[in-house]
Amino acid sequence: QKEVEQNSGPLSVPEGAIASLNCTYSDRGSQSFFWYRQYSGKSPELIMFIYSNGDKEDGRFTAQLNKASQYVSLLIRDSQPSDSATYLCAVDRDSSYKLIFGSGTRLLVRP
Amino acid sequence: DAMVIQNPRYQVTQFGKPVTLSCSQTLNHNVMYWYQQKSSQAPKLLFHYYDKDFNNEADTPDNFQSRRPNTSFCFLDIRSPGLGDAAMYLCATSSGGVLNIQYFGAGTRLSVL
């Protein structure tokens, strides 16, 4: 079992829709969870982080964390074509300053 | 302004010819990381420094080495690049605190001919 799992996609949604991206992790000791956006050929860019159970909202983005079920999700409201990218989920390793990354979910927003 | 700077952005080398990639930061962060990322794969941690304390991942090949001469700079040396080492190399930094947010540079795309 991979330590951080994501559906590779592509997840295709129409412009204006809500995109829902999911991630599961195996280490129950993980405390911090991150979502990075990566455009093709570019480096990862942090868009959200969360460390408490529940929801955290920032503009069009909402991160959701459920530690009991070991999953974290990212909702993108009013999706735009510019949101088309790969979204990487990252989880801290053993509560250390190292992160484990998932392979990412590719999101396509159709105009 | 870019806070984590990688040079060069693109590097072409020949099979077996040593190459050095550089990373600098203006964030005064304690921790610097080197990742390797191949197409459609997760970034793979090669090693990291906490200040001057070097930490190698168990599965990082001996062909890869790193130096951190001061807080601001970190180098990745590939002693004898093979075709399988062609990838994007990402440098990241973090404060090393409780909430370990990592900030990435733009990356160096390495091609091996």
C-alpha cells in the first residue's frame, strides 16, 4: 500500500463546476496535510494546508480533513480553465519535517 | 521576487559527465531539500539538510551527493549521470517548525544524452 494515494485522473469538470479531489494516507501519526498545484513542466506551488479535523476555506478552495478515516480532500468551487493542473497531496512523515507526496490527480476544466 | 532560486533551469549533460545543480534561498530557512521528479510521478526525496546536518534517504543512489556550504546555498552533485537520471530536480526549503510548509524553487530539468 502506498503511503499517500490519489486517483491519477484525469478528473474532467466543466467550467463553473465544483472539482473534488481526494487523498488517503496510511500513517496515523501524520499531523500536517498539504495540497500543492503543479502545472505541466513547472514546480509545485502550495495552495492549502490543514492540520485540524474539519474544513478550511480559502477563497474558492476548501480543504477537508478526517483523521479517523485518514483522508484529506480539496474542493475547488467555480472551477476555471486556469485550474487545470496536477494536484499533489502531501502528508508529513512521522510528524517530522519531511513530506510524503502522492502521485497527484490531474484536473481538466473544460471551457 | 523568487525566494528559492534554482540554476540552471535546464541542464543537458552527457552520459557519465558530472553535473552540479544549485539552489539558493532568501528565506533564511533551516531546512533545504532535494527532490527528483519524473513524469507523472510523485516528487521523490533524495536528501535534506537541517542546518548543516545532512540526512540521506535510504534509497538514494550513491551517485547523488549534496553540499550545503552555508544557510543560503545547497548543491546537488550527480557524479556519473545515467539515462535514468533524466528528470526534474526540485529544491525546497522550510523553517523546520511544527507546521512544515515547504517552498519550492522553479526546478532544473536535466537531460542526459
